Amino acid sequence: MSLLFAVAPELPLGKAGKYVAAAYIVLVALILVYVTIMATRAQRLERELAELRRDVEAARAAAAEETEHVA
Amino acid sequence: MFFYAPLDVTQGFVQKIFYIHVPLAIVSLCGFMFGGAMAIGYLRTGDRKWDMRSYVAIHMALIFGIGGLITGSIWAKASWGHWWVWNEPTLVSFLIVLLLFCTYQPMRFSIEDPERQSRYASVFAIVAGAFVPLNYVAVQMATAYVHPRVLTLGGANLPPSMGFVFVVSLLAFVLLYVTLWKYEMASKNARSQVRRLRRTLLGDDLVRPVGRSAAPR
């Protein structure tokens, strides 16, 4: 990585450097915020699926118990 | 972007913002039109998946549009010394389109009946989507104040090396838009499948009712 920076031509940042950096940071921040929100939603979905699995297993157990009781 | 593309003679290093600002704005405007095209699919078929596609397309385009607006504002401050110029048709017209689509989600949220919500939202998306190219042509015909007109109806006014970097950047943003659109579509579809599965397996009693939402149900 340091070799890459060593061979790269120097950028004439000057006064414009901070503005260019700000624009690119805004872009990265937007993508990061979006991905974070989507990751939170994926976690919520995972919880919902686990809850559904628990509910289905509980319903199956209750149905089996009822069949046993009738028999 | 930083090393291959040459420095702009008049603007210098600050012109590097062009490679993210312009693709963001273009992809955003195309995303609005894409949302309108998906909405036609809903009105033709009545299938909710088209409404979902339209909703996600507009949602993603709004995010890209906000990115384009902020990066453009930073560029304006660096080049012209002002964050915003009100008498520049390019800037104001983009803001109008963005504000128009900002009303899309509150409009959806205000309609409780899902069927009516989808229908009204589709009509809105088509009309507002058709406004985007009209707006572009109107801006091209207007007199420019300070905003440069690099991409015109006649073609692009860019040297080949800058044009190449711009096309690569534009392609990258299109791919980003498509990827995020598919990602959000998959997430929303999975959520709705889970709800449907819960209803099928456990009955309606164990499914929490969905509250009022701007997203298609």
C-alpha cells in the first residue's frame, strides 16, 4: 500500500482538497447509513423468523399432546 | 478518478467532484423515471410486486438525489463561493424534482386503504416520472447562469480521458443503484413472505396487524 502511495503522483490539493474530501465523505457516509439501516432490518427479520419457528414448534407440540390425550 | 483523469484547466482539483456529483444526479433522475415505468406495470396488471418495485426505485432515487444535491452544493461553494444559487435553472429544477418526489412517501402514508394507496401512488409516479425528461429539456433550453453545461442534448463536451473516467463512474453508480434496489426488494419481499407464512401456519390471530405504512403491504 505504501508503495502505491510512493509511486502515485502528488495531488494538487490546495484549497480545493477539503471540498473534494467533503463530497466523497458525504457519498461514503450516505452508503454507510443506508447499509446500516438495511442491516438492522435484516436483524429484525432474523428475529421474526426465529420467533415464527418457536411458535410453529409450540403449536406442533400442543397438537401432538392433544392427539395423545384423545388416544 | 484522481490520477488518470487530467486536471481541469479552469477549475483545477475541485472538478474531481464532477465524477460523483453528475452520476449521482443522472442515476437519481433515471431512477425516478424507472419508478414511473414500474408504476405503469402496476396500473396494467394490478400486481402488487410492480408497486413495490416502483416504491423502492423512487426511494433509492431519492437517496441518490440527496447525495447529488449535497455534493453539488459542496462543489458550488468551492467554485462559486456560494452553497446555492437561486437564479440557476439547473439547480432549481433539480430541487423542484427532488421536492416533488419527497412528497411521494407522505402521500402514500396518508392513504390507509392499501389498494387505493398503490393506485394513487402509481398515478403520481407516472406523472412525476414524465415530468423529469420534460424538465431536463426545459433546462437545456434555458439560459445558463453559472452552472456548466457539459452534457447537452447534442452530446458531451469532455476530453476523451475525462469522458472515459466519467463513463466508468456513471456505470459504477448505475450498478450501485441496481444492487441496492435489488437488496431492498429482497429485504421487503422476505419480510412479506414471513408474515404470509406466519398467517398460513398459525392463523390470523397470531399475526400482529400491520400499522399504517408508506411502503406497499
